[in-house]
Amino acid sequence: MQPRLSVAFAVAFPFFLGGCVFSTQEDPIKIVDFGIYSSNRSAPELLMMTDEIPAIVGTVFGIRVLAAGNNTGDYDFRWTFPEMRNPATGQVWTEMTGSREVTSDEPQSFLVRINNDWEAKSGDWTIRLLRAGHVITEMSFKVRDPEP
């Protein structure tokens, strides 16, 4: 059994977002938007489109994507980040993985939430979507310590 990380995923919630998304065969998955989102788990809203994220407890960030054409289906995802150590258990994490369906009719979210001080690690955080072991799309975020 894999250890459960308390950085909560908000991946099960489809979202509606205005705007057009154009795609090509070379881009089976399009990133619709990315950045910092509200903490409303049932319908988080994009608050700021950015790849620079403050390392503050409560921050929710990531990407929303659409499948292009007939590229719908199950995709694996992998978040990688600087080493985190749970002080209560001593467990260490450098990635989180899972899978979920991506459709072409509603954007799908791949978000993380920083829930604890020990999860607020500055450095590169990257989300990758994979199919059959191949990276289809990825996005990196610079998580930074907050300004004093």
C-alpha cells in the first residue's frame, strides 16, 4: 500500500471555462489554463494564471486540460516536487501519481493543495500527463518562499 500524502488532489472535478481551445494531432491534450485556483473543492476557480506559486499553506495550483479529438480516455498523471518529510511519521515523498479520464467536452483539473507547513517546499513542481508510459504534456511551476 502506498503512503497517502495529505497534499489533496482536486482531480475529480470537471470545470466550465469560457474560451476557445485549438488543437492539432501533435497535441492530443491541450492545457486550457494553469496557475492558482480557489480552494472550493467542488468548483475551484482560476484566481491567477501564473507559473510562480507561493509556498503557503492553503495554496491550490495546477492545470486544467481538454483532450483533442478522439484522444479522450484514461491518462496517468505524475506530480514531482522537492523532497517532503512528514514530521509525525518520517515518511518521505518526491512524487504523487494516479490516473483519470480526460474528455473533450469539459476541462479536467489536475490540482494540488498545500495542506501542511512541511508540504510548503520551494522548488520545481511538475505535473506530467502520460499515456502508455509516454509524456503527452507537462507543466512546471516555480514554488517560492513567500515574501516577508
